[in-house]
Amino acid sequence: MTLTLALPSKGRLKDQTVERLAEVGIMVSSPEDARSYRANVAGIEGLEVLLLSASEIARELRDGGIDFGVTGEDLVRETIPDPDRSVEIVARLGFGHADVVVAVPEAWVDVEAMEDLDDVAAGFRQKHRRRLRIATKYARLTQSFFTRRHGIQSYRIVESLGATEGAPAAGSADIIVDITSTGSTLVANRLKVLSDGVILKSEACLVMAKRERAEADALLAAEIAARFD
Amino acid sequence: MDGLEVSPFDGPLLALFEKRGAPLVSVPILQPADPYLDTAGEALRRRIFLTRGEGGENLCLRPDFTIPVCLSHLAERQALPRRYSYRGLIFRQQRSGPAEFIQAGVEDLGEPDLASADARAVADSLAALEACGVGAGMQTILGDQGLFEAFLAALGLPDGWQRRLIRTFGENALLGKAMGALARGAKPFTLDPALRDLAKAGEAGELTREIRVRMSEAGLPIHTGRSPGEIAARLIEKVAVAETRLDEGALEALRAFLSIDCSLDQARERLTSVAGRRGLDLGPALAFFEARNHALDAAMVDLSAIRYRAAFGRPLDYYTGLVFEVREPGSAEPLVGGGRYDRLLDYLGASEAVPAVGFSLWLDRVATLTGKDGR
């Protein structure tokens, strides 16, 4: 019986995760070999701890490669098609706060809410011979917010790999959907968040993959979850 | 023909389409995905099977025939008017259930007599069902976005409100929400007071200059997206209607219109009665509606057997007028779906406006219904 837990492999997110785990009696220490992705664990039996990137953790949760993972809710909801069915958020950890938001150029003084954007998007094709373009790394969240929540159909997603906030000035997109914690990057790029444009208030979460487990594993999973109650 | 899957209806259907002047066209199963995402929108992304070509281009398994047939028509630079028929597999992702469906249908491109072309699409789809052995007793539902647009215009609603309502036509929950929002009045919005004053005074020139300054400060390209003038014009429009709301009388008239649900031979009377109560004139849209009914009559379609629903539409912006469906009463899924899509060929890059109407049959459902399900 072994369960696997994946933690972010570097940065503040890693440090805060290790601290939080220590609070519930799970002591994680970095491997002696800095290149190894397997960490040492004490304080619990049968748990293996891996160090992966936050986005990899979301993918592994989706694919069932790990039992538990600590990653951002934004990545969970973006990566996993039907998150409420395949994973369970065991605990919100209170750090790694960031919002996924819809932001438009400040110069769009007539656009203040999603309703305005709906109107602009609908008329865009007639005026510019193309759809309104949204740069984002969050295609799934964008689509479900625009289409399911607001009934907006007419837009194209431009997948952004690098600095999304620069897309409007670069001319590769008209608006963006991106993650922001303080908003300062948006302000520096003369972008503004729509009044009802917060798609998700995200933070780091302990997430469990839902699946059938042998009795011993199920008991251990329940014990880990209980420590975070 | 693809030859991949044959349906028991191929013989009679293809003979019928041929006889009605719509020869069979064959289009590849693998299609460029961008025309779909550009026209139907990103919502389609999850429902199509996407793949990438070696050069990075987005490709998909065709989720319908209308776009491939139109693209093939444009590529071949065929003369107009022209009718095409098709038959073969389409592919759509669903959470459960099958992902392949057999469709057959007709696309009617460039016919300038819109009323006749509309009527022909309805008549041909009914004849096609008959050729497949579908008995009487099916329910045909017809809607017309042109009448809805004419009704809004006759009510004298501000342009922005008309656009907002038209966008949701066919999605009753969204439409109801939009009507409710207009009746409550606009929510207050934050805006630089200096800009608000300029907008109130209708100072388009000064407003445009102000917006241009903001755009250049942000390093935004002026020529590739929304222009300063466009933003100024919309702000003026928005500020002008900010303090007004949809009045009770107009709301009631709109509700009365949307609740019209009668047989097609009684539709004219119902429409003029609802419009007349408020002294509205539906003008050319009603005249066209009548012309189409005459054309349906001439094509031997029984108007009393077709249901007209004023609120029936499809919320895709390239659908412009007629929409119709045939289904087994009580069934959730149509056997036939059709409609007029006058903007689609323009979206796909046609050099001139091409009126177009078409329909498709869901042959798997037809097979289940007629007991010829041999797959």
C-alpha cells in the first residue's frame, strides 16, 4: 500500500506547501540529490512524495498518475475536463492566491462589464472582418465563462505561451484572460479587469484523484484528508 | 460518396435529390478547423475532433456538411445559383453516446428568389423523409428571425437593445434574461466624468481624440482592432440609453409576439393582431413571410400541418431568416434541421453576397424511427 502525493518542485509555492504539510505532521525534506524528484517523508507511513511542476501535477491528477497533488485551482479547472467528477478538492490551503480575470484595454472606455463585451464581440466581425481575439493560457475556463455563463459565441481564442498581458499591444489579440494576484502587471500594460470579469478566485489546493482504491489505500487517503479538516 | 458507411436510404434519397436538381457533391472528411471556429464559435471546439497537420494547421473531422460544401463551392468558383446534395458521416464529440452520424441534405446557394428557395428547402426535406419511409404525423416547426428583427425595429427600440435581443434569439433563457435586464434599466457604470460629459454632449470628435491618446499611451495598434472612433460612437450610444429602460408596454408586446405558437396558415392573422394592438407595422418582413407561405403552398406543402413559433430560432449569427425542424412528436432530437444562412458564404470569404438555405437529415434517427437501423 502506497499513495503518491505530488508537490510543486520549486519557489514560494513549494516552501509554503512544505510548511503546511509540516503543520499536519507530514515532514517533507528535499532529496539529497538535487536532481531527484522524489522527496523524503516522515510522520506518515505509505506515502510517497514527488516534486513536479504545478501544471504537471494537474495533468497527473487528470491522468490518474498520482493520488494527491498540491496545485492551483486554476490549473485543476483548466486541465481536467470534468473536475467535479474526477477529482476532489480536499483543502484550500490559504496561499498562492490569484484570480483568473477578463481584462480589456483601458482605452476601451465603453466596455466596463461582460455585457459590453458581448455587444462588442457580436459586432466585431462586421466591422473588422474577423472575430474578437482573446489571448489566454486558459482556453477551457475562458470558453466556459464566455459561452456557458454569458452566452457569448463570437470570439476566437489565441493560445498564449508567453506574456499574455502583452498581446493587445503586440496586436496578436484584442483582450486577454489571465491570472493576476496584485493587478500590477495589468495596470502596467494599461489593461483593466471588467467589473464582473473575475472568472475564478484561485488558491493552492490539496486535490485528490477520485478512484477505486484497495481498502488499506482508501483508509490512508481518508487519514490524509482528515488531517486537513 | 464516402463509401465508408452506407445507409439504407441512399438509393431513394440520391434519386430524389438528383431529380430536384441537387447533384451529389463529395467533400473530404478531414477539413480545416478554422472556418468552423470562426463561424460557429469557440464553443464548437469541445464538440469537434481536432487534430493538427504537419505544418501546424488545425484540422478536424467534419462536424457538418454545410461548411465543407460551401468551401468546395467557393474553391471551384462555380456559377450561381446552384444546389448541391451530400451524404456521409459527420463526427461530433459528446460526453456519452456515439460520435459518428450519417447525414444527408441539400445546400441551395445563390438563389435570388429567397421565398421560393426557402419553400423548396422545406418541401424537399419533407419529400426526403417520405422517400425514407417516414410516415405522416411528424411535427414541423418553423421560425423566422426576420420577423423578430422587424418587430424590434417597429417597436423603435434603441439599436444597442435590438442587437442585444437579436443575439439571444432562439435561446429563450438568455432572451428572457436580456429582456428582464432592459426592463430594469442599465446598471450604473464607472466612467471618467470628463468622458461622460463629452459622451452626453455627443462630442464624437473630442471623445475620439481622448481615446486615441489613451490608445497610443498604451502602445495599442490603431489599425488592427477597435478604432478610437468606434469606441467613441459606442460610448455615446451607451450613455444615451443609460437612463432609459424598456417600458412595460413594449415589454408586453414583445412577450405577446414571442408567445405566438400557431399553425402556419393562421400565423399572418396572429402576427398582424399582435402588431396591430400597438399600431406596429412589420412591413417587408411580413410581406416576405407571406410570399414564402404562398411558395410553400405552391410546392404542395400543407400550411396547416406546420407549426409557426415566433420564438424559434438559432443563436448563430450567420443564420438570418428561416429556421425549421422536423421531429417525431415528443422526441428531443430533430430528424431534419434547416435554415437560411445568408451571411455564411461572406464569412467564408465569398467576394459577393450569396443568399443560401439548406437542410440536413439525421439518417441514424430516421433509421431508428423506420426500423431500418442496420448499422
